[in-house]
Amino acid sequence: MKNAIATTKAPGAIGPYSQGIDAGTEVYCSGQLPIDAATGEMGKDIVEMTKNSLNNLKAILEENGMTMDNVVKTTVFMTDLADFGAMNEVYASYFSAPFPARSAVQVAALPKGAAIEIECIAKK
């Protein structure tokens, strides 16, 4: 059984997908672009963009009664891995040990011209 998770504290889906899916013992959060839910604007640099993407994931998890401590896996999509160090500093401030497993990959492009998108899997 699966149930959609939706919150106005994160940007709405820009296609036929859910912000998140509660699959019983796990939650799957769709990739979050660095859009500030309150303003609709993207961050001006990779630091602000990373914060926006992670705040969106946090809001989706909170809507389902979870925290970032429930996250077991993330995938970070970036258009320029030269920004990895700055992204990593922000990322580290959102998690505590044991840190989630993570993949980080460079991609040619992301929706809306974003420089980063982050998705996660969380365990109840």
C-alpha cells in the first residue's frame, strides 16, 4: 500500500508525480529542486540552493511525522561537481552520524535550470 505525501511547505510537483510516497516502513521523497516554497524563487548560489532543496525534503518528511534523522539514502544531482565542496558543507549541517548513504552525480541539466536536485529515502 502507498499513500501520497503533500505539503504546501515544499514546492508542488511540476509533473505527474508526488512530493513523497509513504510505502509503509519507508518514505520515498521525489527530487527537490532548490525552490523556496514561500517565494517560488531559486537560491542565488549553490549554498542557498542546497539549503532550499534540503528544506523542501525536511518539510515533506515532517508532513509525515518524520525528521532528517529518518533518512537512510540520498541522491544529489548537480550540474557542476565543482560546487561539491560547498554543497557538502551545507549538507553536513542537516544530518548527524550515522550519516545517510549517498550518491552524488553530475548531470547535463535539471528542470527549471536548477543547479541541484536532492531526493531521499527515509525509514520509519
